[in-house]
Amino acid sequence: MMDEILRWVATAGTIGAGLVLAARARPRITGWAFVVLSAASIIWIIVGYLTAEYALMVQNVVVTLINLFGIYRWLIWKGKV
């Protein structure tokens, strides 16, 4: 039951943040979309662990690293584009 709730939370977060990225929102909002995507990826890692879906875990470890780069790029880095 808990893994099903986590799946839906991660799904909603991924869809919502994906829509923000696709809309090419303002940079600050885009950065926060990467924060939501990172949280969703971490939830997917937890779901993968709980359900012994190791491919899901590995995929989302990589996706989390990509999202952390997005956070750095859109919320932290102050250089020129």
C-alpha cells in the first residue's frame, strides 16, 4: 500500500515538473521544477528498493544526478549563459 502511494506522489511530481519545464517558465520556476523532479526521483529510488526493482533504482539515481545539475544550473550558478 505504501509503495502505491509513493508511486502516485512521484508520478504527480514528475508530470507537474515536466509540464513546467516544457512550458519554458521563468528561470527561478524552472529551477524549482528541478527540485520537484529530484524529490520525485528519490521517491522512485525508494519505490525501487521496496519492490526490488533495481533497474528503476539505477535509472533514478542517474536522473537524480541530472536533476541536481539542473538545480545548480537554474538556482545556484550565476554565470552567463
